[in-house]
Amino acid sequence: MAKNNPNQNPEKFRDSIGTLQEDGKRNWMYPKKVSGKFYRWRTYLSWVLLAILFAGPFIKVGGRPYLLFNIFERKFIIFGAAFWPQDTHLLIFLLLIFFVFIILFTAVFGRVFCGWACPQTLFMEMVFRKIEYWIEGEGNQQRKLNAMPWNGEKLRKKGVKMGIFVFISLMISHTVMAYLIGIDQVVDIVTQPPSENLSGFIGLMAFTGVFLFVFSWFREQACIVVCPYGRLQGVLLDANSINVTYDHVRGEPRAPIRKNKVEEEPKGDCVDCSLCVQVCPTGIDIRNGVQMECVNCTACIDACDEVMLKVDRPTGLIRYASDNSVMQQTQKLITPRVKIYSFLLLVLVGAFVALLATRDDLAATVTRFRGMTYQARDTGEISNLYEVTFINKTFDPQEVKLEPENSAYRIEVVGDQNWTLQEQAKFEGRFFLVKDAGEIVSVQEKVTLLLTQNGKVIDKIQTSFMGPIAQD
């Protein structure tokens, strides 16, 4: 807790983080249970967001997943629209839009996302922490429980808690896996013996272990040490950004209320109760100003408002505000920087919509077969072997065909002569490109192949044809 000590460097708190002790050991957080309007609103929102998160893999449109992030097959379905490796430029635009939006949102509203919608905060504060309060009690009770020797009570409480934590971690891991490979594949993995799908089983167990580790031990360190978003605050925020802020103009100099004592010097509204520190899940003192560890969870706002009501002083000593609104009593949201970010965001969204509207429904990639040059046939013809990959981005089967633009070439398909692409599927095939040896004029010729979809030419593909050195 920060004190008004004139001999102490007011910026000393920035030399360390609240989750570490002076000897470098971890300072385990036991935040006091909080209540208040912001905590209630966050709880209600968490119910909605968690319901959407767990329901997401089950939502299908026309029998297809609404959201799928299959990094293994490099196939993504976002709001029903499928994206393949050939759509990398579109995914890049999506990522750029997301990052610029985050920068814009942070420049205006600070880290409100971290406190209200981040999955790490949702699960930690609204699921695992609540279970811990229910089983082990308040923060001080948890501290006493951890300090006591192992006995029946400690074994029972720790065992029940870890059992529930493992179960919830399993639920989360299955949900994440469903977003990656699809709910149908996850059901197959679950309903079959592990030996039938060993990689899938190992993946589920690995995810479960990671989530159990994060939410039972690593906890707030994920926000402080791992997540880069908090460290980017220093360049994303300015004096006009809205954050959970302590009104030092109104609160200082802080002093506790003492009964039957005449105050000789004027005091601020802060009674130095330290509840804002006790409820903080990252162990900071919000009165020291904006800090990297703060996730804008509003716990300190609720705790401070409760105290202000008890001492008959106005609420809002800690509130959502900017530095300028505290110092100058003015709030300016639309700054030149916000205008620039907004313009960039509009440009990116416009470009993405244009690219999406002009995207081809069918993509084909033709490559010469690796490690081979050309084959001389007894018929006096020269052939080259090629591999072709078709990707059907539509939700309907498609009939495709390749035809050489130059009639001097002809195509011989290897295997099935009919190339029928199923909906949202990838198809790989092989074919020979054949030409009479007497018509070859160079060692390597450029060839144009016409890609037809249901009988209509939709693209031209360039490739090369190799042959023997032309003889005079």
C-alpha cells in the first residue's frame, strides 16, 4: 500500500510488481471478495460471454460450423465464410483490422476489454475464483488454509477444489479443440478409445493441463508476464484515455477518519482504508496511478464506493476517467490520434470488403511433379507430369476441368477422369500435359491452362512445359 512518506520516492512502486516479494519469490494473491454494481454487471456479462463461448462450436449454418479455426488443415470459417491458404491476404486484412481496432479502442477506453471480456479474466475471476471463495472462503481464510499443516479439512477442501478445477479445465479444452477441428471430430475422439485417435487424445490432455496450470497456479501472471497487451499500454494510452483512475485531486492528502479528534489540516476524501489494494487481483495500489498490472476489473471502484457511502462522502473517488478529466475536469475523446486510427480502420475495412466481394469461389494451384523433368513416349510425344490442387470455397459441389489454351497440347488425367469437388473441400489430382516432340521449339515453354467451373472459364493458370533440346 502506498503511503504519503516525504522521504520515499513516489515512483518506487514502479521498480517491482505486486506479485513479487523483495527476495524475488512469488507473492501469492489472496484478493478480498468484492461486491457492488460493477461486479454484478461483469458477472451478468460473463454469463452471456461464456454461454456464447461454449455454444460456439455447436452453432452450425446449413450443417457447417459458424466458427472454425482449423490451423492443422489451414482452413478457417469465420461467421460462415470459409478462408483457405489461398485467402491469406484476406486473413492478413482481418488481423490488421483487429489490431487497429484494439489500438483505437485502447486509445479511447484503455484496457476495458481485459476487465470485462478477456477469456483469461472471465474464467479466472468469474469461474475459478468464485469456486475458490465457495470452497475455501475469503482471501484471509484462503491464506490461513494454505498456511496450516495438511489435515483432514485441508485435504478435503483442496481435493474438492482441484477436482472441480480439473473438470472445468476439461470442458474448456474440449471447447477449444472443437473450435480447432470441429465438434464432430471432438465427439469422435471422446467416444472412441484413446488408441483410435492418439494424437487427438494427447491434444485434449495437453490443453487440459495448460488450462489447469494457468487457472490454478499461474493465474494473474498470465496478464502480467505473458500477455503483451499490458506492456503495450505505455504507447497506446495518453492523458485522454479512459481508465480505472484514482481521483488524486479529490482524494489527497489521504488520512484515516479518527473519532473525537479535530482535524488541524484539510484532508482529502481518501480514508486510507487500503480496501482498493485488498480486492485487487494483481496486488497493485490504484492510487499510484495507471500501471501495467491493472486490468481494469473495477474491483477497486466497487470497494471504494462502498467505503465512501459508509463515511457519507461522494462515490467515484476511483472511477472510469482520464488523467485530463481528473486534472482539468474536461474529457476529450476525439483527439487527432483517434481520428487517424479511425481513418485507418475505415480504409482497412473498405479494402477487406472489396477483396471479399471479388474473391474467387474456386482456387487451383498447378505445379510440376517434384523431381521429374519430361518423359519421351514411343509415340513421338513428350509429356510432363503435374500436380493440381483445387479448393472449393463454396457450399455447393463443383465440376472443374483444366484445358490447355494452345491446341498443340492435350491433357491426360491420371485416375478418375471427373474432377468433382465437394462443398468446402480440397481435392488433389495429377495429370500429364502432352505435346508432339516435333512441335517443341524450346527446352522450357510457357503454357496457359484454362480453369473451367461447371463449363465456364473462370481463370487462367500459367505453368511451364519442359522438353528435349530442339534439333535442327
